[in-house]
Amino acid sequence: MTASTKRCTTAKARIAALGAIAVAGSLLLSGCGDQTDKKTSSGPATTSDAPLADLVPQAIKDKGVIKVGSDIAYPPVEFKDKSGKVVGIDPDLGAALGKQLGVEFTFENGTFDTLITGLRSKRYDLAMSAMTDTKDRQEGIDSETKKKVGEGVDFIDYFTAGVSIYTKKGDDKGIKTWSDLCGKKIAVQRGTVSHDLAKAESKKCGDKGKIAIEQFDNDLEAQTRLRAGGADAGSSDFPVAAYAVKTSGGGKDFQLVGEQVEAAPYGIAVAKDNTELRDAVKAALDAIIKNGEYDKIIAKWGVEAGAVTEAKINGGS
């Protein structure tokens, strides 16, 4: 999920094509993942002919598994389908990376704001969950207090996404920009850019009144709150907002308002001291970009506008 403390501006950076929204809308509406510690495999069993297997740290090679922390309730990036299988952009990319490295990417479900902590405690080898690469996260800085809270993480950047606001369909409450939220209520997922932007904007509302912010463990809970009339608007990363608009209630529940803002890279997070794994994943990502498998996965989910042409380490700002 995108996270940043930068002030948003209108019509900033990438605005995804309407065609991408339409493709995302054609996806089947799924049941959401729970917030348990269930583990879900996404990738092949260990293979002896993986081209980049020699790059994998020996401890992981011996296990044949890379443990990936992920908030599996964020369609279409990662979510559970009607059968309970974990699907989406990240699981598909994880499977492709696993083929290159000769290991299995196993996605472990957790709330978004605990994933970096899970890396620090070595519960996960990676965190892959639509997580925006920011300097604060690289340096272990709390985005609100600007205080040091950890050693930070490294990122392998693999996608680009901005943030959108959405409302109930046919009832936008006059909301077009973030400043229009003053005196209104927004439902967001805790720890995301939507949460940060709402807090930052609220401080500037003055006589218009603060923004009432309801924060939830996952984005699907925030959507449910808005759908029930408990908020005036919701906000999430553009691919997720577009998916919700096109699928929730058969496309009758929500509508996008205003422009996408704060375009920034998603990164696969890895502990600072795990440079060998970081470099192996970067090499695998470059390999699937080069062989075309990356583009096929991105096109499958209708989010071509966010594709990257090369893997980067810590490219966020």
C-alpha cells in the first residue's frame, strides 16, 4: 500500500488509462482474505534448473522457501478468490520470481502495518504487499513523528502506483480533491498514504473543520464502512480503488473522484542486512522483465500503466 508524507497535488504523474480500469473491472469479485497467519504457497517447488539459483542465500536454498509477509486483502494486488486461493499481481510475480531462483514464494498473511516489524524479527524473508518505497521506510523513520523507529529496510522496486479518492456512486458530497474532505469523514487503511494524506490535509483545514478519519486494518473493511454510509469517501492506491469501483456491487457501489496523486514505486522489502537475498530478487525481477513474463502478468491484471522497465534498489523518495 502506498505510503508517503508528501503533500498531494492534482493530476500528478501517472494517470492510468481508462482501459486499464475496464480490464481490472472484468476480474471476478472475490471474497477477502482474513487476518490470520495462514500460509499460502505461490510458486513452483524447488527446481534444479532455475537459472539464478546460485544467487540465493544458502539458508534459504536449503529450505527451498522464501517467506513473504503480505496483507492478503488488497485486490487486485493480493487477495483470496472464492475458493480461498491467494491470487493477484504480487502472488503471480512471486511465482515467476520463484522459477528464476529455484525456490517457492510462500505468502503469509498479516496486517499491513506489522510487515516491516515481521522483517526485523525474521518472521518473513521479504514483505511484498503493494508497499511503497519511501525514504522514511528505507531509513526506519516514522512518517508522522519523523523519529527513528528501526533500522529501515531495502526495496526492490517493481511497479508504480498513485492514490485515488472514491465515494458512493452518485453521491460525491462535492469531493474532488483532498482539500474538499475538510469537515467530512474518510475511511482508510491504517499506515497507508491515504491515511497520511488525510492527516496532513486535516491539519490545514482551518475553519472548514478537521477531517474525521476512520482507520481500518485492511482496505476491504474501509470499503465496507463507506458502502454502509459510515463515511463520505474512501481512498486507496489507484489499482485497488479502480478495482473496487468496477467490481463492488457489480459496479453500482462506488465512483472515482478527482485525479490520481502521489505516483510512487511499490517495492519488495528486505532487511538491510540481507543484501544477498535483495540482490538475488533484483536479478530475478530483471530476468522476468527481460523475458516478457513480467509484462504478461501485469497485462493479465489490467495495470499496464504501472509497469516498470527495470528493477531498482531504493528508488523511492
